[in-house]
Amino acid sequence: MGKLARKVAMVGAGMCKFGRNFPEKRNPDMWIDAWLDAVDKTDNGIEPKDIDACYVGNYSSDLFNHQGHLGPQMANLVGLTPKPAARFEGACASSGIALRQAVLAIASGVHDVVAVAGVECMTEQPTVNVTDVLATASDSLFEYPAGATFPGLYGTLASAHFKKYGTTAEDLMRVGIKNHENGAENPYAQMQQSIKDLMDSKRAKYEKQGRDIPEWEDEFDFLKSSSNPIIAYPLRLFDCSLITDGAACIFLTAEDVARDFTDEPIWIAGTGQGSAALSLHDRDSLTSFIATREASKQAYEMAGIKPRDVQIAEVHDCFTIAEILAMEDLGFYEKGKAVDAIKEGESKLDGALPINTSGGLKSKGHPVGATGAAQAVEIFKQMRGIAERNRQVKFDVETALTHNLGGSGGTCVVTVYQK
Amino acid sequence: MGKLARKVAMVGAGMCKFGRNFPEKRNPDMWIDAWLDAVDKTDNGIEPKDIDACYVGNYSSDLFNHQGHLGPQMANLVGLTPKPAARFEGACASSGIALRQAVLAIASGVHDVVAVAGVECMTEQPTVNVTDVLATASDSLFEYPAGATFPGLYGTLASAHFKKYGTTAEDLMRVGIKNHENGAENPYAQMQQSIKDLMDSKRAKYEKQGRDIPEWEDEFDFLKSSSNPIIAYPLRLFDCSLITDGAACIFLTAEDVARDFTDEPIWIAGTGQGSAALSLHDRDSLTSFIATREASKQAYEMAGIKPRDVQIAEVHDCFTIAEILAMEDLGFYEKGKAVDAIKEGESKLDGALPINTSGGLKSKGHPVGATGAAQAVEIFKQMRGIAERNRQVKFDVETALTHNLGGSGGTCVVTVYQK
């Protein structure tokens, strides 16, 4: 992999409130919300005339909304017609890919400014089964007909990790508890409640109904109870990310014009992408994602950094086990050692390496095609020092990373950001 | 739009036989056929280790095959794991976009060699209505629920052209007759019969059945008969392209390494892309596509050529009227004048500007996501002088063009090739 022929900067980023937004909002509405939020967060403003192209990340508007061809539709809504507009798909890494392709397009010399969109409206069609749609990102010839939808596939990965490294259900729970704590501080998140808050509201509800109040000692006790049912062993409900409608928007520019929009560009220092066979049975390992290792190797090399240089990261916690796998495969910790770091609180907001300060997919929500762009939005805020409520990390972030995964690790895009 | 930071060459190109290939072949099988054909047509050969990434154009495997996430799947089948792999979508311009993004990725400095795939298997699922799937490339909120599927939308465009320029049904028929003549010379085409051949076989069939033999004077007479029913006025059956399964493969490289693979690189001299509102009711004109005008303007500018410099072109004849619109919007002829040129035979194989020597979408077939890449395959053959049977043009092709359209003109990608 070579170097970028010219540098690329992120000059603005924004998103809509994630949640079950339908029927109030569909893809077009959420995209406009995200666009306006990103324009608002671009220091000197930005207008359609400044923008050369619109790159849309979306997983499956085909199946979720019976609408394909999103590129020109989204471009038209914000006044970019007749400029180039296209859709990019790599399952849950779709807008990570859109962002990467926009970086490459700018570096190529052809475009100076690209608007990157991530959009997904998962709750629009009452007859659409979300698990069925997501399963089309696995192998629909061998895995899906055997009944292996994503909770099952990630349950298999978790079981393998448990067996090889002694990882436990409590280790997974710590990831969820931390991400919900962060999400509670994010006004754009779908679930703005800590697990403790949720436990307390459940107690209050039981009390109001005159039922026996469960004697949960702490969050772990709550998470081991029938209030957190097993979805696919060993994964329980709170090990799974959410079904979400959402959109995000990023403005990228060539270095030559970045200062027109801001005095504080955030540079895309490295971009990497990797792939793997869709089916788990075609892989060498069930405890490590080759796509993540490949993508991060490329991104670190381009940025000229080591994993230890990363100060904060948004990683793809579609399931709690996925955050642990990412922490290891990105080289932050040796295989099997991430759980110790989590136990020590290293990935918390005040830890040595805060991970998913946004709340992650677990608490912020996971509108699949919008997730990669939304990860970049959080990095933008943390590097600018404008993260809402009590979510801003207490140090100056010079180097950050996003890790966006597709399917059960079939695609991975890693991006390194520097000031 | 700027210049490419470095030059990009096409060094190999191939495709599978287009047709109703299911159940013998699905996307994976057709892609492997196309890959092997392209490897075979790369002078010094090419191996997975030489290739940096796999860019897959596909319209809707989601709806056609209940399989998303084609990037890593296709990459894995040809030994490219764990390299970057992604899917690109812009309706029927999907692999035109994949090709363009591959050009930009190489120019960016990040990749040296990219394999571009175009794949679509439209006949796999017996319960899937192809017209319904294609209609999701129109506006699914305003156009589709009103009953406007693509034949209807293009029928509207044809009617507007008839009214404004006096174009006639016979003018449309000349496009189909010419493209079937070319397709009869293409062993990879779905329908390898001229309209005259089809007329004669129909007569023979009637004779065998002891029925009255129709007194068709010529092809026009045949095309005006009930054997060519109206689909959406004024478009008849033979004004519409085919429902097809197919795949194509292109190898693109940076100029630095092109000579490793061939002594005769074909340069991507220009690439352009445009967009329009999805809905016809949001457009300024029904007789011209702004996306085509924008894409070709960019491509000509980058290549430093004028429309008159183009010697052969593959244009997107999803309906016969679309070929006429393309000839005008690409600047080959003034608005309303293309039909005169067609009448003079200028777009025929031995004309001044041969168009769709492959047989076009009309006769070669239109597996939507594979069409853009397959257009490049024909240009590769014509520029190399290796077009099969009696299809090779009689002059040395120095400059050629492909025009790949999405939906009813919502997306357009134009590529200029030079030796």
C-alpha cells in the first residue's frame, strides 16, 4: 500500500439523533438533520457550491426501505445535483468504506471536497425482519440457511474466546456497562441510560406494580438475571447492539483548501481496509479477525504510528465480544489480555485508552450503514474538545482511531486521525 | 474537477457469457468465469499476489439473491483475501462507478493494481419480480407507488422526444436492428440473432405449424406487428433491453507497473460522473439527461478531447430511446439530430462512429450491475483488435468512450480510453 498523493482533512462532522426515528423520520429526513448538524460544526460554514461529490454509505436500503440508488437521492436533497454521487456497501462497514473512498478520491486529485454520508433506516417496513436483512451480510448459501444469524455467529466467536483465553460472561458485561455509562452522556445516543439506571428504573417499575422487588446486588447481578435473557449463548440481550435509525455526515477536504473551512483541520493520517471470507468455517481463526489485523496494519503504516500512539478509539462493538476482539486485533493489547485492561478500567472515559466514548454501537445505537461515519463524528468532537455533557476526555487528543467492521468480520476499515 | 495524480491503465478485461445463466451459474460462478477470461486476456498474465484490491459493482444482490456484502465474497473466490474489497452501487451504473473509484484509488497512490468486478444474477429467485427490483432505482416514494416502473418512465422520455424533435417509432427500431446485428457477431452476447434472423425463424416456425405465414415486407414491418407488442407506449418489446445474468472483470494498474502486464496498455484518459434527481418530475428536461452532460464534460476535460475525437462508443441502451439520448447528450450530435445520423448508418459497425459494437444492452444483455464493466471489455477488445467474428471495426481505435447510466438518468459515468 502506498502513501496518499496529497493530505486529506476532516473539517466538519455531525449526525442526527439516533433511535427508532421512523415514522417521524426516514432516510432523507435523517440525512438532512445530519447534514445541517455537520454544517453547523464546520467553523467557517460550508455550502453545496464548495462540495465536489457525495459519497453515501448504506448497507441495505434495498431490503429495509425498498429504495436503491441512494447516491443521487441524498445528493439532490442537499443541493449537490448534478455532482458525482454514489453508494458504498460493505455491510456494517458501509460508511467506513464511503469515508475511505472519499479520502482516496481527494488524494487522487480529482475532488477537493467530498461530503460523506452514512444512512440507515432499519425500522421503516413493518414486514421486514431486521435479523433476516442483517443475515444477508453472512454467507447466504452456507451460513444463513443453517440458521446462523449474527447473534449466533458472534456467540460462536465468544465461546471460542472463552475456551482459548478464559474470558467470562462478566468480562463481556463490563464492556456493556462502560458503553452505557458513556452513552448516558451523549445527547445523540439511542439509549441514554447506564445499566445501573436501567436496573433502578426496573426496580421502581416493579415497586409501582406491587410486585416483589428483585434483590439485585449490583449491575452484574442484574445482567445475570432473567431481565437480561440469553439471545445466543453466551451472549445476552445487553451484549447486543441496538436496532436503530440514523444518519451521519462528514466533510473531507484536500489540504490545499482545508483552511478555507477551519483553522483546526483534523488530518486523515492513515486509512486501511481488509477483508475475509464471509463464512466463519472458511477462516483460520475464531478468536481473531484477519480483516482487522490487515486494515490496522495498513493504517498504522500510512500514519507512521504504533498502536500505543493511539489515545482514544471508537471500535465496532456490534456485540460486546467484538469490542474485546478489536482491542486485541488492533494491537492495543496482546491476545487474551484485553479483558484484564477492561477490568482495570483502562477503556473507561478516565482510563489510559478510552474506547467508545460515544457509547458505542451498544448504547449510541447501530444504524448499520451510518455507524462508520458516526464513529468519525465522535472522534471529531473529542479531538476538538466539544463532546457534550461529561463525555469529553480530560486530555488533548492528538491521535485517534476508528474501527468499523462489516458482518462477522468480512470487512474492516480502520482510520487514524491526527491534529 | 482536477487531474489524476498519476495515470491509470487497463491491462486486461474479460467477461462470462451473458444470458439466463441460473441455475447453472450464480454470481460466484459467473465472476470466476469473468476473472479467468480477463486473466487470459492479460498479455503477461496476472496473479492474485499482483493485485491490491477488489472493487465490485453490483446493483441489488440484496433483492435479487438475498445476499449482501459481495465485496469480500468475490475477493475470497479469486484468492484476494485479506485485501480491501468493497461493493459500489449506482443502479445500472454500479460497475461504471466501481471502475471510476478504482481509477481514483490508483491515482491516489494507495493502490497499484485493482481488479474491478461487475456482477448481477437477475433470474435466481423465482419469487422475485425483476421489474419490482429495478423500480427501487426510481423514487420509491413518489414514482413507483404511482405505477411508474422503468419501461413507463422511458416511454415518457421517448414521447417527449417524439413531440419535441419529431422522432418516430421507426427511428427507435433502427437502434434495435443495428444492435442485434452487432450482437449476432458477439459469442458472449445473450441474443446472437439479428432481427431479420428472428423474423425468419418466426416465419419458419409458423410454416412448420401449418399456420398462415405473415407477409412481413421487412424488419420494420415485423417490428410493427403483434409479434413485437407494445410494453409502454411508444416502446415495444424490441425497444427494451434484456433480463440477464452476467459478470465482467477489468484489471487496472498504475502507469508505473502497467508494462509488467502488457506492452499495450490502454489508458484511462478521462473519467466523469454526474447525478440527477431520481424523479422525472424533479428534472428540468425530459429530452436530455443532465447527469450524462455533466459526466461527459468532466471526462472530455480530463482527457483533453472533444466529442468529435471519439472513434467508437459503448452507450447505455437500456431502451432504444436511451441510445439516442446518449448520442446527443454526449455531444456526438446536436439535440434532435442523432436520428438522422442513425438513418445514414453512422452508428453501424462500418459507419463514421460505431456505437455498441458489442450488441449493447439490447442484444448482449443487461445484467445491471455488470453492464458498466462489460462495456469496458468491448472497448478493450476493439482497441486491441481482438473483437470476435465479424465485429472488429476496420480502423485503428485510438480514442474510445463508455457511457454507463443508472436508473432513469439519476447516475451517469463516462470513461474515455486512449492508446
